[in-house]
Amino acid sequence: MKNWLKRMGIIAILLVFAVSMFGETFKREETFFFGGGLWSAPSNWNPLVPWAAVPGTIGGIYETLFNYDPISNELVPWLAEKGYWKNDNQYYVKLRENIKWTDGEALTADDVVFTFEITKKNKGIPYASIWNWLDKVEKLSDYEVLFTFSEPRYHEWDYQLYQIAIIPEHIWSKYPVDSLMSLANENPIGSGMYMAESHTDDRMIFVRNDNWWGKDVFGLPAPKRLVELKIFSNNVALGMLMKGELDVSNFFLPGIPSIKRIYGIKTWFKDAPYMLSDNTALLFLNTKKKPMDDPKFRKALAYSINVAPIIRRVFEYQVEPANPVGFLPVDSWMKYYDKDVVEKYGFKYSPAEAKKLLDEAGYKDIDGDGFREMPNGDKISLTIIVPFGWTDWMESIKLIAADFEKIGIKTEPKFPDYSKYAEDMYSDGFDILLNNFGSNVTSTPWTYFNWLFESQQIKNEKAYGGNWGRYENEKLFSLVAEFNKTKDLEKGKKIASEIEKIMLEEMPVIPVWYNGMWFQASEKYWTNYPDENQPYAWPSLWSGRWQIGGSMMILKLKPAK
């Protein structure tokens, strides 16, 4: 009797703990906890503003025509049963039948047409510019759609097929068109395998859609609930992971290499580099300021950077150095990587070569203070910035600044708060900055080229789409546009080679390392995570990543007991 009472007391304590955590009792073995993508209180579930929406809004609640698998480099049919180019200008989509929105209404071709047509009336929707090259969208039947393009952009279309979330016409057509971008959409009606259940300041709770259309195709996911946590401290996330309170972390967690075996923490690779390479960290050089307007000066800086200590000391071998072009080591990008061009025009760590280039260009230490001056004698004093609190990057740019000083370029690392960093980035108020915002893994390197060399950025007072250094090269801009419009692989490779040659000769940006696809998992409650031995999904639950692997990972999870 005593033992029974004791057990009941323990259960009562656990129930109180559960209530304090959730506001109601959830069974732990049915609930999946994750973190790494939620940085503010959940307040937006609008798929038309994916940068503001709670991660999981697209991929969990709303769905795209296709998902994309970076590992196999394949578009995965999702809402679409199939899709293909009928000819050079027309793309055909066949939808799956019997898909329902969570309010019971049917998802049909009308919803797909509406999702695209609505952007003609509201140009603020992020994919509205598609109408610059899309001529019309036609419903052929309840489950067939034909897209006709005035100027096909094949690479961009492949990307958009797994970016644009299909929304229900019967709901969104009732809202004033001008209000669509400002909607919080707090009770979202989607077609996905999860629904929004509740939220507090520090978490978002999703509940499984047991009537999900995909159960007949993929099966239902095992977790009944997903709890997405807002965790500001890496140390807190690490502690929760070690105790099994967090099932998956998509944070960068220092110390993982030394403790993963002790606590049974799972990473993609068993040994170094532990993580997949997910995006490229690059130094943007403000080409509107001297001496960063000089390609020889920029190339000298590239030669001077020793990435090895950053990999070892800052990241504990959890990342790898980038190649000179910054191409991620995925098939979708590397098939366009020209080794001969890189061998001829690329760079590697060589302080001697850096000093030689600077000497030849006239950057010399005239006054004997150990730092070089401009050819006209003016002092050179540069700053390199990352946001305060981004501790791994803060330590990294300290090492980079020290490398620059070793070749005689006076450089100070600075750590403004994020708002100041962003303001300087968008308005070219910096010398050098480290950034990776548009270099993430995708189905095509066009996304990377377009971000690095966004031609519109140089025309605006503030630039939000990339090309932070305001680099101007009309030939390069034209090549990026031509690459986008090229369907033939061999022709695309030739264009990509030209882009890479200019990039390496001009060096407006310097690729330094690949940021990891931070993924650490506890197997206390859930198992069957993807890894190098069963690479079935890109293991990310960041915003924008559910449809490139996150949803598939959740679908494949199995209870540990």
C-alpha cells in the first residue's frame, strides 16, 4: 500500500509539472519538443509573410505543391501528384484528389489559381513579382492547373514550387485584399498534418490533424502534439537536451563534440564535422568605400584569412571551410561548380600572396607604424561587424580582424545590437560584415547568385534582398538572369562558370565557412531520426525548412518506448 501511495504521489507531482509546463496535461510519449527557430512570442500564422510567421506555419499547417529533398536533389510531390514542363513555356500540375482543408472544404485547382492570382491585386505579397514572367494560370479541371509563362525562369520556378503555400480561396477571398499582409491569421485553416492548438509567450503548440489527406500516402506522424519552444540561451537548450526535455535542437550548441557520447546526443555525423553544411558565411565588402572598391585589395583580404583556427577553436570542428565560390556541398549546386575556374582564379590561405597583391597595388606602410596606407598616403582603418550576442561569429571576426592586421590592414571587430547591424547592412553603412541570410541550401545555385548579385540593390537607398556591398557589374547581373532562364544543364554550366570567374576575379564577397545544419537530438522519447546512415530528410525545423525536410523528419519519428 505504501509503495502504491508513493507511486501515486510521484504521478501527481509529474501531473502538476505537466500542468505547469503546458497549462494542461499532455502525455510526454505523445509530445515532441523542439527549438531553434522561435525567437519571439508566437503572434503570426500568415503564410503570405513567411519571415514573420511562426515556424511550421508553412509545412505544418499550410502546404506547398512540392517539397524538396536536398539530399536526393529531388522535388517531392506533396499537394501536387505530379508536375512537369509540357513545353518550354508551360508547366502542368496535377493535384492529388480528396485533399481537405481542416474545416472540411475540398482543396482544388481553384485554390491554387487563387493563391497566384491574388498577388495581382496585392503587390506586397512576396511572390507577386512572379507576374513579371508568368502570363496566366488556368484551371483545366478540378485537379489540374496549367501555368503559362511569358519568360520562363526555370530555376526560380523550381524554387517557388516548394516555397509558395497554397491558401484556401473560400476563406482568404473574404478579406480585403489590402489587408492580407497584415493579418495575424490566429486561427489558421490549412491542409497540413498539424493544426494550431494554442500558444503562450514562450511556446507554440501544434496538434495532429488526424484527418490529414497525407495519411493514405505517408501515414500519420506519431507525435500527437508538437511543442515549439522559445529558448534564448544555448546553455539552457543544451541542458534541456541532456535531460531529454528537448527532443530536437536546431541551435548551435558549443560542447556537443565532447558531451554527445556521454549523454547519448545524436548528430547527423557520428564524428566531425557532426553537422551537414546548410549555408555559407561570407564577408561582404562595401564596394562603395575605399579601399574596398579595389578588386586587388579585396582579393588580398581573401588570401589573408586562416579559416582553420575558426573551425577548431570557435566551432569545435562542427563546420567545414567553404570552397572559394561558397557553393554548398550539395548536388544541386556542385554540378555547376567549375573546378578548373576555381583552380585558376580562386584563392587559398597565403599571407605572402596577400602582401604581394597589396604591395603591387600600392598599399604600403609609409609611416612605419606597422599598418599600410592608401596609395595616396591616406590611413586605412576598417571595421568588421556582426550582431552582439552571436557569440560564435563574434569570436570568428576577432580572428579574421587579427589576420587582416597580420598583413598590415588595421581592422577593428565591432558588435552592434542586431537592429543597428541590420540598419547598416541595408543602407551600406559598414566597411565589412559577416552574413549568411540568402545562402541556405536550395534546389538551385540561382538563389545564391541572385542574393549575392541582386542588381536592384544598387538602385535603392535601402536594400533588403542581398548584395549588401552594393557591388555593380552589369555583365554579371546579365549572366545571373540568363542562368535563371536556362533549362539546358550544359548551357547552364557554361554560364555558371562565367559567373564564378567574375566572382573570383572581382571578389566582392569572401566565402569563409559553411554554417552547420545544427541538429542535435535526444532519443529518450523519440527515435528514428535521420542521419548519415539513414539520410531520409534534412533535419531542420527552422522557418522555411519544414518543406525541405522538417515535415518528413516528423513523419518518420518513432516512439522510443
